[in-house]
Amino acid sequence: MPAVSKGDGMRGLAVFISDIRNCKSKEAEIKRINKELANIRSKFKGDKALDGYSKKKYVCKLLFIFLLGHDIDFGHMEAVNLLSSNRYTEKQIGYLFISVLVNSNSELIRLINNAIKNDLASRNPTFMGLALHCIANVGSREMAEAFAGEIPKILVAGDTMDSVKQSAALCLLRLYRTSPDLVPMGDWTSRVVHLLNDQHLGVVTAATSLITTLAQKNPEEFKTSVSLAVSRLSRIVTSASTDLQDYTYYFVPAPWLSVKLLRLLQCYPPPEDPAVRGRLTECLETILNKAQEPPKSKKVQHSNAKNAVLFEAISLIIHHDSEPNLLVRACNQLGQFLQHRETNLRYLALESMCTLASSEFSHEAVKTHIETVINALKTERDVSVRQRAVDLLYAMCDRSNAQQIVAEMLNYLETADYSIREEIVLKVAILAEKYAVDYTWYVDTILNLIRIAGDYVSEEVWYRVIQIVINRDDVQGYAAKTVFEALQAPACHENLVKVGGYILGEFGNLIAGDPRSSPLIQFNLLHSKFHLCSVPTRALLLSTYIKFVNLFPEIKTTIQDVLRSDSQLKNADVELQQRAVEYLRLSTIASTDILATVLEEMPPFPERESSILAKLKKKKGPGTVTDLEEIKKERSSDMNGSAEPASVNASAVSTPSPSADLLGLGAAPLANSAPPPSSSGSLLVDVFSDSPSAVAPLAPGSDDNFASPDLASSEVVSEEPADTVHDADELFHKFVCKNNGVLFENQLLQIGLKSEFRQNLGRMFIFYGNKTSTQFLNFTPTVICSDDLQSSLNLQTKPVDPTVDGGAQVQQVVNIECVSDFMEAPILNIQFRYGGTFQNLSVKLPITLNKFFQPTEMSSQDFFQRWKQLSNPKQEVQNIFKAKHPMDAEITKAKIIGFGSALLEEVDPNPANFVGAGIIHTKTTQIGCLLRLEPNLQAQMYRLTLRTSKEAVSQRLCELLSEQF
């Protein structure tokens, strides 16, 4: 950079700044600034032309005033004029003013662009550097449009100086980040890769930043950078600190460039060329070896630079997940950091080991540090480090150490920070489910969990206990005895009362033979908690009481007295009052046989994926340590030497071995599988899931607490680890009234739909987008229909390319023919390999009966005439439901039209009601449909009535449309 001459000191600017600093008050400062602004304005407007020095001085004063927080509304033209100066200091001040004060909408932008073009064409490296800095600082879309095509040419030109190449690379990076669509990919991309071989390390560092960002979106364009990056990295890590003196930082050669090169390599899978792969392995081994060497300096800068390279190298080792030796060495190196005096190092070590725990090669090595991690959980003062220790314990858990880890987490839970208690509760519940070798241990663990942290135990957790007890005959008596003993504590949490009420209502008879837990004692114990509980819990207890009437006829009178009391029959809460009235009447008039039938035990629930795991993922977000269970490979044999994992086949309902995956977290049911027979009692399920369950009419708690009517939108259908699909039901229902949009999205994959239907035919375009920079291999999407659905729906799918490149999108066409009415939806199953890991997920395809609707216009007279013709009780389905969305009339109209029916105006006598008509077209028949939607704004409720000639069609259409409001 040219030296500043003695005459460039700008004494007037120094005096002005001194005056501002000497002001005693804000008013004095404003007065001085206004005086100066008036002086500058008069100078700019004067007849006498100002020289470059004066312009520079006054523009500098304006810039200083702006930085003090005052608005500047003049002087821009003078700054632009400075750009045409041949003096460095004047041009520098002009660019500085423009970078700070000129916005992208300024009328001067064209003049500025012309000045920048002149400087870029001047081949003067100093002026080119100033122009590139200005473009990067402004970074507007207008700048990108003007210079995005010019800067790559400067970057790869052979005669461009090194300092200009650095500025050009970083300027292009800035423009790509702000306007990626305006940066053209062309011949320059192959040439810019070779900048990694440049002799000037500053150029290499800037180019690496640019290539890394570009490679994330366009991996194929820059895949040749892998071998060059490995070669450059090898030269750096094997060099002595004296070889790269200008780029050695506290005895660490080029640490920033090393980190950037390691990050660039993480955009790609392991190199296929054995020579390149071997050289990269040598580099990583050298970095790990250097970490073991004594430090060459005691200064913190030395250790920071050294550890930055080390952690990035470990990240690359974890990303490749292909070298067992390196993975184990990385784990051992991180283990040394677990007891380091630096808090940041301990945090980073725990975080990296969480990821290492998911690799089959390093999982055992991670487990050797269990005692250190447990100690960190007890002694760490930093809550963020303790949270990472909890994450690592969760990640390293398997059947060989599950009981130890769960016990330690329960001990820590008593003193844990409130901010992480809910997360620890979920993790304990998941680990206890997944690795339980004994059902009694699981029941004890969850009851202990409720005792220690009842306020943080969500409904999903205690629902799971209910599910296990109902599905396992051999644990029912133990569970009843255990909860009975737990309820005897003077103060027990309400969640424990819920569990106790449910289990004793179902299986209290199994412990009634003991005088210490006779029927009357059980009832009195539960009823002593009744008045301390919330309304939902009281409702559940009332259901338990009516169950007791069936289980223990000898206390029927006592229970009837309670139900008959004014506090129940005249309760202010309508739910409690209704239950009390109905249960009392049922116990009075029903015969013993009827009571036994109505109040029989709950049947086993169908198998489902854990909703606790889904809740934990939702809480933590995608891509965090909570996803490790989905990534982790099930080992071929158990850690404690037992047989095989639980069976995957939902039809094979034999009792799993003690070491089996009790809750099927590693296994998955077949799509649309039927609930297992109650006699098997083997498959454990999610009570809180969306799968249909055969719920007894008067089970403790209301039905909707335990099941909802629709099959869950997505479920894993493989025995291998997969990215499971969560919370897709809401997206599926959104497609009932629309045909285009995103059906599913996670970190790897996006699935979009575009469909069209006409009468009984349809066509659906499915778009699969690879959101990563790595190829999907063996990509196989399959549309699966159940036997019943195959006879009602003809689907023809066209195959897709088995390889999906990073950042690419492929399309699949599905031709659809509706043969007859149907209730279910087909399942789209997708299997592929990503980074060596098998991925398998399933989502519901939104092909629903209403898609084959054809709207029908009708007059008021015709509508009511047809309405009366469909008056058979089996032809009408009615649903009264609470509004889930704001009750907007225009949105409601749009949804009814989107549903497929015609919206009939001025047909209903009540103008607030909505009336529709249409015909469902199938290959075999046509089914007329009339609907009426009555909103109640005051109660925020709807009443939906559908009439068709087929009861099943009415039912299905009513279910689909009810979900929209």
C-alpha cells in the first residue's frame, strides 16, 4: 500500500474530532456538528472548485459525523468524484464513504459501477484491490449483476497479482453468498481449483474458502479439488514451522489454511483413488501424532491453533467413518481432553465423542471412558458441559451398560439444572425402553423417574408404562403391586396417581388377595388422592372406580355412594359430571355380564415407533445427538452376549427374548399391519401414537387420551437404521385440499408433489431432492399398497435413476386409476445409501378418495330433494368438532372447493352455513355426495354432515374434511 505523504494528515479533520471530544454536553456536540455541516454544505455549493484534498477532508468529516449516529443527506456526489482521482488516499476515502453510506437503491449506483469498472480495468493492483473491497462491502444484488461475470476472469487470469487474487476470491465468495443465482458457473471453475496449488498461501487460503462454499452446492464441478486439497494439506502438516515462516502461527504451520482444507474435504466422501486416500490417512495420522507431542510454547495461542487443526481433523475422520484405526485413535485423543483444565476443550471433546459413539468402529472405544464422563456429570461446574456429558452417556449406552448409565442419570436428575431436566427425563425413558432386559426393571425405573422429576415427565412417558403393562401378562401383577406401594407415600406426584389409577383399574384384582391391598384399601388409597388432582386425573380415577365395580362387586355400594355424591353429580366441570352420571347409571342398571363385557381389560396395543423418541428429536432439533439412535448400527450380537434383536415381522408375535429391543426402537412394524391378538402380549406399542387401537368404551381415562383414529402418516419399515419420518400427519392432511407442495423434508432429502386428477384418473409427479453434497446410491422409491387397496386403486410407477447426485433432483411419475372407493392411502417407501449408511423411510402418499371428486352445481330445490332421498341413517355421517384454526369464512370456502365439491351459494336458509355437492368417480360406479358445514363462532365449533349412497364413503369423506377446520 502506498505510504501516506506528510501533507495528507488532514489537520482540519483532526481539529474537528478534537472539538467533538471536548464537548461537555450532547447539546454542545450537536451544535458543533450542525455548524460543521453548514460549513461543508457551503463549500460544496460554492462557486470555487474544490481540490481533491479539500473534498477528501470534507467527505471524511461527513463520514465521521455519520459514524457518530447523525444522518447525512449530502456529499455523496463528491465522494463519487473522489473515485476518479489518481491519488490513493483520495480514492480510498471515496470508496470508504460509498461502502458505508451508499445503499443499493441509490441513483448514483451507475456512476459508482462505472468508476469501479475503470479501476478493475486499470490493472493497477492497488486500485483493483480498493474496487474489489468496495464490491464485497456493499455486496448488493446490483453489484452482483454488474461484476459477477468479471471477477472470476480476474481471479484466474495469469497476470493478476497475488494480493488481487486474494481480494477477488473473497469478493466472489461474498457475492455468491448474497446472490448465488447471479454467479455463473463456467470454464473458470476448473481453473480456480488449481489455485490450491498456488505458491502464495494467502491466495490458497482465500481460494479454499471460495471452493468450499461453491462445492457445497455444486459438488461435481469441484470434485477435482479433493486430490489437490490432500496434496496441499500433506505439504503443510509434514513441513517444519520454519518452512512457512510467514504463515506459521505460534509454531503451528498455516493453521487457518489447514482447517479450511479439512473442511473442504468434508464436502466429499473418502477419496476413491488409493494413493490419494493413503496420503490423506497419513496426513490425519500425522496430525494425531503431533497432538501427542509436548507443546512448543506455553502460550494459549499455540494450543488454540494446534487444537483447532486437531478437532477439524477428527471431524473429517468422523465424516468419512471408514478407517477403524483412525476412529479409535481420535476417540483416545478426545478421551485425554475429558479431564483437561480448559472448559472449552472438555466441551468440544464431549461433543465430538457423541458423534464417534454412533460409529460401529469406535463405539467400544468410547465406552471405555464411561467413568470419566460420569465423573464429569457430577463435578462439572459449567451446565453446558454437563449437558454434553448427558448427551454422551445417552449416545454410548447399549445393553451392556444401560442399567449403570440409567442409574447415574437418575442420580444426577435429583440435582440437575431445571433447564435440562425434561431432556434427561426423555433420555432416561428412551434408554430404559430400548435396553431393558427385564420388564420389572423398566417399571421400577419409570416410577422412580416420576418420583424424582414428576413435573418433567410428559404424558408420553407414563403412557408407555401403561402400554408395556397391558401388553405383558408377566409384569401386570408386579406393576400393580409396585404402584400400590408407591401410592402409599404421603405426597406422590400426580403422574404417579394417573399410572396407579390406570394399572389398578385394569389389574388391581391380581393383588386383591393380600389383606394389605384388599379392594377397599385400593379404592380408599386412590380416593384419598382424588381431591388433590386436576380435572383430567379425576376423570381417569372415575373410570378406575367403574372398573372396580366390575373387578370387586363387594365394594360396589361404596363406589356408588361416591358417584352419587353432590360433589360428583353436580360438579361444575361437565366432563366429571357426565362421567359420574353415566357410570352411576351403568353400575345400577347393567347386569353382571354386561358390566364384564363393557368393562373388560384393555386389549394389547399395536406396535408403533416410540413417540418419546420423536418428542426428544423435536425438542433438540434435527441433526443433533438425539439422532444417533437412528444412525447407530445394530451390532450383529448383543453387548452382553445374548441372542438376536427382536423380530421385525409384526405378524410374528412370539414373546421376545429378555435381551430383545422391548419397544421396537430398532425394529419396525410393517405398514398397515393389524394389531396383534391379545393373547400374545408381546409387541409393545406407543399408547400416545396415532395408530388405531381397539379401546374399550369405558377404559380409565377418555378414549382420546390413548389413541386417535388415523394411521400415523409415516413409519420406518426396515430393520436397519433409518431417518424416521416424524410429524408428517399434519403435512399429509394439508394435501387433502391441495395438490402441490412439499410432502416431507429432513436434512438429507426433500420430497415434493405435483398432481392432477380428472374423474377417476390422476397423475402425480414426485420430486426427490438431494439436499446434501454427497450422492445417494441405490436410490429406490417404491409405492406400496395393502391387499384391500390394490383392488381399489391401480398405480403405475415409472422407475428413477438409482444415483441422485448431491444437490440434484429426480422426478418420478405415478399414474393413478380409481377402480372403487377406498379408505387407506398408499405408502411411499424410499431406500438409499448415504455416506455408507443405509437409509429407509416411509411416508403416506396423499392419494385420498376426495381427489376423484367432480363438482356438481345444483339449485336449492334439487339439493334438498336429493338430501331427503339420502335420509337412510347409514347414508349420513355427522361430526361435531372444535375448530383447530381461525374460523374465517373465505378460507373455509377455499378449503371446501379445494376438497373437490362445488360450493353452492344461497342454498342453505342460514347464510352462515356452507353447502357443497359433487360426484366421486370410480371405474365401477359413481357416488353422489352432499355436504353441509355449520360453524358456531361463539362456541368455536363446527358441525359437519355428509350424505352419500355408501356409508363407508360418507365416513371417510367426513374424516378427511373434519381435519381441515
